[in-house]
Amino acid sequence: MTWQPHITVATIVVDEAGRFLLVEEQPAGLEHSVLNQPAGHLEANESLIEAAIRETLEETGWEVELTSVTGIYLYTAPSNGITYQRVCFAARPLRHLPDSPLDKGIIGPHWMSREELQGQPHRWRSHLVMRCIDDYLAGERHALSLIRDQ
């Protein structure tokens, strides 16, 4: 049997007021909605940067410009035992497309302060939601050139 981690991307999007763009989603198998960064799986023939931009648009209706890499995280979900490698990017919002269709299971985007999110740990998709924000706020920003497509 071959073990393979799932490669995912996430995007920390910050507006001029310092609020973070989060996604309220209803994952299959859960009875309640959760909050997450715009995030998803890397698809075939796609770069990590392309995946982050695509997932952000598909889950929030926002076009973004990636500015840096916040971190690379390894996480094994206790609910299913699957290991995820998450590459988290920082981005600035460019344009909202309110009529853009959102992915299945997405309830909608929300702009929240760190304090608002901190008060709702029971709603985090995983502890990585806050970890990525805190790493961003601590100044963890690495050049996009860290990511090599070939």
C-alpha cells in the first residue's frame, strides 16, 4: 500500500482594515458549518500558485494577487486519518465578483478580525486556520520564488 499526503493550498487574504477573508463551509459528514481560509486541493497540471488563486475565487468570489508564502504545514486530520500538506499563501484582494458561483458546500465568504475568529474555536475547520493567521501576523512572509513549478 502506498501512502500519499494530500496537497492543499490556502490563502490568507487581508483587507485594508486588517480583516481576514474566511469561508463558511459545510463539509460532508459534519452537522455544523466551519470557518476556513479559502483552501482546496491541488489539481492535475496546476501550479500551487494557480491553485491558490483558483480556490480563492471559487470559494469567495474574490480575485486576489498572491504576495508571499506564509508557511508549509503538515497536518493529519483526526476525523479521517488523512495527512495534508498545506501550502499557505498571503494575498491582497483585487476585485470582488459577487455573481461568481461558489463551490458546492460553500455557504459564503466573511471578513473577520483575528479577535472575532479567536472567539469561535469550535467553528475552525482545524487549528491551522488560526495558526496560519498568527504566522502571517508574526511576519512569516517568504518570497513567491520559493515555489518552483519545474
